[in-house]
Amino acid sequence: MQSETKSRVDQITSPAGHPVTVLRFEGDIASTSKEAVLGTYQALPKATNKLILLDFTKVDYINSSGIALVIQLLIEASNSGQKVYAFGLSPHFVKVFTMVGITKYAGLFPGQAEAMAAL
């Protein structure tokens, strides 16, 4: 059974002193997650959110519809000139994200510290 997707937004600062927006997801990501994934992202002011981290550490499962939502978010971010990094994916989903080409739009890192270091 699919668990509800939750999301929250945190504001942190990069090592270089730039503001970074972290979208933290929890639960499963599927077609029913559109509001939690895209809605949360689209509510961010594009002008002030140039660096974005996607936190998948509390995501248990992502189905193909969920991957499509993540891809849509990444394409919108790319078109807005935003830099996006993702972290906390299981090795399986790192492989899946790499196979479907997500790495063209977002760097993938094991944890938040590694993603922050790459900013």
C-alpha cells in the first residue's frame, strides 16, 4: 500500500554563503504526489530560489508516475535557470534515475553534505 507523500521546504546556506532551498520529501512518490512534488516546487519564488536540493532520504518508493513528476520538476527548474541536486536516494533509484536521464538535469549525491559541497 502506498504511503502519502509529504513535503516541506527548508532554507539553508551553502558553504559559499548562497541561499539554498531544500525540498524534503517523505513517503512514496506516485501519480497522487503531484501537489506534494510539483505544487511545492511551483510555489517557490523562482527569482530567489536558484539553488535547490531534493531530499529523498525519507522516500520509500518512487513509481514511474512519480519519476515523471520529478522529471517535470527538473525540466521546469532547468528552464528557470535553477541548479538542482538530489540526495538520499537508494542505490536502486540512483540507478533508475541515471538510466532515465535525470542526471542531465540534476546531480545525484549520497547525502546532504556531499550535495552542499558540490554547490
